[in-house]
Amino acid sequence: MYSHRIDYEEEDKMPELNIKEIKLPFKKTPEYKLAEEGAINLPEYSTTMTKLTAISKMHQIANGYVYMDDRQVKYLYNNIKLDWLLEYVAMHNKFVIVYRFIADLDKIQEKLTQAGCSFTEDVENEGIEKGKEGNEFDTNRIRLSACI
């Protein structure tokens, strides 16, 4: 599990929190249906880790790829969430992107680079640029944050 804590003083100017839920169409692919069936058919006595692994595979497939047993990534189809992201980037210049898997990060960085966007690589990065008056949130960069 990863957590990032920053202490702020009263004079710090935090940006307004704006959370917007976006619903994109999702069509279950044969690979997703197979993973879903496997997760549903796990016996009751299966370990929590086995169940979480099955759900994790479903998350990967929903994002257009799957990690194989040899740790290679097999890309299955284009992730429409990334297409939406590029449209959103064109309209907005400040936001945080949360990803779960390294393959997600790779594709997000690829798409943002193709679109000519600048971004910080992770919240763990100590080299985050300071904006006006030293406020790190007052920049035109996109922050990529890991979610584990």
C-alpha cells in the first residue's frame, strides 16, 4: 500500500478539489468474460490472494492488456479511457492521474507525450517543479500518482 502525506500550513493555497465521475462504455471482451468466469467460479475455500489475483486480471483486461506469467505484457485492444484522457487534457491543464499498474503508466505516458503534454512522473519524485510563490500545485503540469 502506498500513501503520501504532506503537511500544509494555513497560508498555503490549495486548489479546489474537483472530482468528476466519468462513465465510459465498456464491452466485455472474450478475455474479460473468461477472467470474470474464473473469478466467479473460485471455490469458497480459495484464499483471499487467489481471489484478488483474479480480480486484478479483470482490471488489467478492462484496461486493454494483461500481464502474462512470464511478466510480459500482452496488449489486447485500445483503452478508450486513454482516448478520453487526451480529450480532457486538451480542455484542462491541471489534474492528477491515478494508475494501478506499470503498464497503465507506460500507456498514459506514451499518450501524453504524443499529445505534447508535460507531466511529473510520480508523487514520489523529489524534483516536482514549484509554481508561482512556491506552491507546487500552481503549475501547468500533470501529476501521475500510483495507486496500489
